[in-house]
Amino acid sequence: MKLLKIGISGVRGIVGETITPELVMDFACAFGTSLDEGRVLIARDTRPSGPMLHKAVLSALVSTGCDVLDLGVCPTPVLQALVHKLRAKGGIAISAGHNNAAWNALTFINRDGTYLNDFQGEEVLDIYHLERFRKAPLSRLGKVKSQESFLGSYFKRLAAFLDRPAIAAAGFKVVIDPCNGAGAGIVDLFCRALGCGLVPVNNEPSGFFPHDPEPRPRNAAEVSSIVRISGADAGFLLSSDVSRVSVVAEDGETLSEEYTFPIVASRRLEKEPGPIVTNLSTSRMIEDVAAKYACPVIKAKVGQSHVIQALLSEEGSIAGEGSGGVAVRSFQPAFDGFLAMGLVLEAMAAGRKKLSGLVQELPKYHIVKEKIYCPPSRVHSVMDGVEKLFEKDGPSLIDGIKVEGPDGWVHVRASGTEPMIRVVSENRSKEKAQEDLDRLTAFIAQLV
């Protein structure tokens, strides 16, 4: 079955099946048309399909009369920061982030450096479906310019935002695995900016992913081993676009990606208390952290676009998801892996604690996750069956189906990035969390 995921923030699929130059050009034309000319920034990660899609996007934008500032291989949060700084009309990130190398995607960025909001996304989709693309005459075709020296200003601003003197004084040694993605080579600049020693892993921008570029424990064995051998203070795994991060403690413990957000929030809310925004599928650890600082928690649908929109509309302090994505509004309203790593190091330096010590301060829950392949044609009937299963429990239907109890919860929803049904179970009891997950996955497998 050919798979294509279309949403307000962009389009993603498997290269050669659903992601083709023709489709990419049409979507890029729709985005360019929606901007009514002006300057657009484009960037990509290192996937082998990136150069092909990059050329298609560039040609499409020029045909609509947009001037293009080409950043080449560049992390998505850096692209987002530059869109806002340079007052561009928007940007396009060519990257499938945490998906494997067979996938690629276009993510559309608005003039504020955030994912498109609902209104902007619907406008692009309407233009795409109606094929009402602007076709600029020769005299109005866009121009293309390459931008090469842009990382220095980003890391200078990042270092100024963080407590760099404390981080540098701590003399941290860190292991970072950018998975040969957009962060490869650039993590060197990150560590230099903060005064940290770096032990790099998979740090060549080759596009060969030695493991799935999804930051989570199952992909962290290499980092864990090197942290122990090198005596590093922390290890980090990045998604291919540097929007998500998971961490490894100094003793080699591979921590769930769920820990990134509460570790960062614990530090950030000390300095800048305010509403904290998350989704319905994130660990209750974040709610306990918010309660410690008497900060309200605002729940949004899963996905960076929804979470960031809520962060802005509710004037929140910080936002994040259990996937390892974190955004701080006063820095930039975008999931930024460099910022997340910097805030973890800042928390360690300010508290003079090891990473394992920061983890021990967090409440203990057990969270387990599973995803079940589900053809798009079956999603509605499967979700309807799950809703009927829980109808006596008064489930929340804001985003999929979620049922909460005093000690835990379960959440079932259709993935926005893959043809999967995602099932998440969390409980104070490890056995109960796994039991609930197994029961649900078995029930859903029968429906699929």
C-alpha cells in the first residue's frame, strides 16, 4: 500500500512511492503561492533523497516568484530561527526527522519561524488540491542565493541564552550521536560554544543512518557504551533534523525520551515560571514538575504544530512532548535539540549534580509504548472499536482516546507521521503499565 501523510504542517511519505519530485513540486508551488512572493529559506537533512527533493522544491518556489535563500544541509531549528531573524516570508525543511531513511518530508514554516497554524495549513492544502499555483512570468521569476555562514550567530545567541559560564566551568565531557544527520559536524560547534568536551558518534553528514534516527533507548546502545568507556558526564541522541533529543546518564543508563522534557522543565521553570504546554501522550512526570512550581499545565493534541500553537496562544513558558521535543518561548517557539541539550547541561551545572541525580529527583512512573501497522482505510473502524471498549470509562476524545485513572492512563491514537496506531500506557506499577499495553495491542490487532 502506498503511504502518504498530509497535514497542516506538511507532507511525508516513502520516497519513490508517494514522495516523488512531481508531488513535492506541487506542494512547494502551493506553499509559494500562499506566500504571495517574498523570500523563502530552504534546508534539508542528509538523507540520500534530499538533493533530489531539494532541487524540486527550489524550482517550484522560483516558478511562483519566491526568492530562495538556500541553507543546504541545516538543522530544522536553525532554519526556523533564521526565518524569524531574517524576516523571511517562510521556510521549508526537507526532512522526515525521526522516520527511517526510506521516508522524507516537507515541513512548512511560517514567517514567525513556527510550523503552520491551522488556518495557514488549510490554505496551502486548498491551493494544492485546486492546483491554483501562481505561474510567474520570466520577469518575475524568483532568484536563488546560497547562505553559508549562519551557524555562528545561532550558537552565539544560544550561548547567551544559557548560563554558559556555569556550563563551561563544569568542564563537561559529552557524547553526542547526530546519527549522521543534519546535526553531524554541527554538534562540534555546539560544544565549542558552551565550552564542553565532545566525544562524537556517527558524526559524518553522510546520510547513512546506523540506526533509526529516533532518539530513544533502543537506539542508544552505542552511546551508552561510549559514555561508560570515556567517563563522559552525559550522552545525547538526536533526530536527523535535530528537533528531538533523548539522554544517557553518566553510568550508561539509557533513559526514555520521556525524561528530556521534565529534566529541561525543572530547570527552566526555576528561571521563568509560567504555563507549561504538552500533549495528551506525555508522561505525568511533567505534571508533577509543573505542580512543584505551581505552574498550570495546558494539554494540546500530539504534534509540534498543535503544541507550539498552544504555547503561543496561552503565553506559555515552555512546551514539549514525550518524544524528546522541547521549546522555550523566550528563545524560539520551535522544538530545538541544541537548546534541549544545553538546558540539560545547565541544570547539571547549576545544581552541581550528575544527570542521574536529576533523574532521581523526578517522580517515578513506568511508561510503555507500542505501534501497530494500520492501513489508512482501517483507521476509523479501529478507533471506533477502541472507543466502544472504553465507553463506560468516560474517555477523553480530544486526540484519539485516552482513559485516566488515579495511578495511570492509556492513550490510543492514529499516528500523524506513519500508518500506525500508537498505544501508550503509563502507571506507577511497571507490571500494570505493561498489562494494559498488552491488552490493548491484542485488542487492536484483532480489529486491524
